[in-house]
Amino acid sequence: MARIANLVGAIAANVYMLLIIAMFATRILGWLDIGRWIGIASSLVLIPLIYLFITGLETDRHLIYFIWLVLMILFTLFELIVDDILKVDFRSVKWAVIPYVMFFFGATGGMIGVAIQAGKPWNILTYVMYLIMAVMAFVQRGVTGL
């Protein structure tokens, strides 16, 4: 069971980051509606995250594993509720942007820890995806202001 959960975690982390990279790219290209739908689709990461949390309890994972999962679950819920459902424009408020960015990088950085459980090839891929995502985050913020 732990082996399957490790694979699910690695795939979920990398698919999520790939979706976020795609969202940033569509924003840069000015395709805001497509970017919004990609962002909404990224919320589906909640399904494997909840699965990982439950199987983590059954396989006696370390506390840090649960912290990584809870951070990502909370971030995803925040995005879904505040950004997609309520459509709160918090990105234009400077004091809100810094904690938001810290939350984003903390949550997605924790997904590196989740993905590492699946072994070295996933470790390398996830680090590369994270770095690309991080660069794209700052590039699209500079280009679009979002």
C-alpha cells in the first residue's frame, strides 16, 4: 500500500506543478479564461491528497508527511474558495501578496517531500518541475501583475 501511495503522491505533485506551469503560461499569453479553468482543474489535486492522508495514517508516516499534505490541502482549498468561487482580488493588495506567495511556495515545496517518497527519479523530476514553476510564477507576476 505504501508503494502505491508513494507513486500517487509523486504523480499528484508533478501533475499539479505542470498544471500551474500551464496556468502561468496562459496568463503570460493573455489567455486568462483558459488559465482560470486550468487553475480550477488543479483543485482536483485534493482527491489524491485526501487519499494520501488516509493511507498515511494506515502506514504510520512521520509527522512531517502530514504537515506537507495539510499545507497543500489548505492552500488548494484557499485557492478554490477565495480565488475561484468568491473571486476575491487579493493579488492587488501588497500586504496580502507576500503571505500568499509564502503559502504557495510552502505548500508546493512540501509536495517535493511527498514526491521524494517514490524514489530518486521522482525526486529529480519534482525538483526540476518546482524550479520551472517558481521561475514561471515570478515571470508571469512581472508580465501580468497577477
